[in-house]
Amino acid sequence: MTADCRVVAGAGEPDPRVFGDPRVVAACFEYLPACVFVFEGPEHVVAAINRTARAMLNPDRRVIGLPVREAFPEAAGQRLAEVLDTAYATGRRVSGRPVARPAGRRRRR
């Protein structure tokens, strides 16, 4: 599937022909060349991950529907949950250093 995620030149607003179609938005999310995890609620339940993020995980590992602390216990002590807590509580973007890759998948060489 090919998805067009461009913004109309000069308009500054997303093109409703592209972003008004949930299938196109889903395809854009799925094929982003970056790991994307979507969390919901104060427990940061994993709601969605894209294919790049799934490629990092063991193919048998299931994280959808799990709170972040349960889905990624190996991230304990790396401030992932704390950063998400801060963003959720304040409604503001929080940035920091990248955290370690989730365990269970070897890096390709």
C-alpha cells in the first residue's frame, strides 16, 4: 500500500483528502521509518505500535493492551515510565535521552 502523507503546499494545514481518510492515516503510521508506540491513560497502556517498532521486538512478544511497566519491564530504571507520567500529568511534551531498545530482539549487523 502506498500512502501520501504530504501537506498541501503553502496551506500550512493537513490536506483533508489525505488526513480525513482513517485508512491513509493508519498507513502513514504503520510505515513510518521510526519506532512509534502509542500509549493510553494514566497507566500508559500500549494501544498501538507500528511495524518498525514491532521489528525491534521478539516476534512472539505481545505488548498491546499491557501497561508500559508490564510491557517493558527491562526499561525499569531508565525513566521511561516516569517521563510518560510527567507528559500525561502536565499535558506537555517531554523529551530526553533515548532509552535502551526493548530486550528480545538482536540488532542486525
